[in-house]
Amino acid sequence: MLFFSFFKTLIGKTVAVELKNDVILTGTLHSCDQYLNLKLSSVTVVNGDKYPQLGCLKNAFVRGSVVRYVQIPSGEVNTELLEDATRKENAPKKREVAK
Amino acid sequence: MSLPFGSVPGYLPGSTSLVEQLDRPVLLILRDSRHILGVLRSFDQFCNVLIEQSKERRFCWTNENGKHPVYTDVEEGATVIKGDQIVIMGEVDNLEAESMGVGGKLKKVPLKEFNRIMERVDEGEEKKRGKCWDFDTDLNN
């Protein structure tokens, strides 16, 4: 759930999504879900002449399972917040003591 | 009919984004590099979709007959596509989507002629072009 929340903070920002078949899509992150499926608006393909079929798309829904990388602008990431959230998520859970 | 952004119920896991694509013409790219055009009618939490007026668009990029790369449409009617096979689903302006971003350089041919062209084409060259969409080979590398 951590990265789902992380991506929600990036909605509206421009990201580059590299897929497992080396296609790179650039666009504005419109939405995401718990499977990290992404929806990009104003999408362009980075190597557009090699993959011309995508030129007619207005927006693209990318299934989370085919993503290799998501490249984000470094200025958008609050690393301290991210690290704190990671620590909280991985903190050992307190066990209930039965009376 | 278009839904305002944010009107989707948050408890629908995995499929919140697709509601805005309902009843719109879409282009689906599948794991085996097939391109399907059609109207999105339904979906579920696994991203299985029902596409109406669906057609598979096949490309031939190394056409020696004319200079233009050609394409053909194989009409299929209504199709249910399993979610795990979907790579990209994008909304297009209309179901013909003739240019597909190649600036009108794609020429449409009937299926019989397309098959004839495919028989003569150099398989290695065409595979190189077509291979870039084939996800399933990723597992073998």
C-alpha cells in the first residue's frame, strides 16, 4: 500500500513509464490503484518512430504487471517522508497480551 | 456522458480508472503483440474486459509491393479479453484510427491481400519489427 500512496502524491506530475518490452511512455499521471496500474494522460512514446501505433492515443491505461520502471522527477519526492513511511510500515507489530 | 474526475467509488479495487473509458473506442495492446480496436463495454476487478465491434489490426511493416506499410482489420464482433493479457489500453478518437500516429502512411488492405503480402515478406525482418511488442519472450531471455 506504500507505493500506492506514494503514487497518489504524484498524480498530476509528468512521469516516464518503462515497460518490460523496453517501450517508454511519457505522460501526466492521472490515477493509480492498489495493483499499481497507472493511467497516463497526454501520453507520448519516447521512441515514437519505432512504435508509431501509439500516436493516436489520448490517454493510456497501463497494467501494473507490465511495468519495469517508473521514472519520476527527483524534485517531487520527499525522501524523508518516504523513509518514515517505510519504517512505519515495516515496524514490528505489537502483540496483544492475553489476560 | 463523462464522469467528473473523482466520482469513482474508492472501494472498487484494481479497476477504478477504467470507468471513464466505458462506451469509448479503445485500442488494446496484448502480451502477444496483438492490437485490438473496439468499444469498451465492461470490465471487472481483474481487468478482464468486454469489447464490442472488436477488430484485430495486423500490420506489415516490410511491405515490398508499395512503399507504404499496410494494415488489415480482422472483424471479430464481441470479445472478452482476460486481464492478464492486457498491456496497454488507450482511448482513441474513433474506431477507424486510420493514421495510428504514422501520419497517414499506413495503407489499409483487405485480409486476402494482406495474407498474400505476408507470404512474400521476409520473416526475419518482420519479426524484428513485430517482436518489440511480444512480452512473452521476456520470460525466455
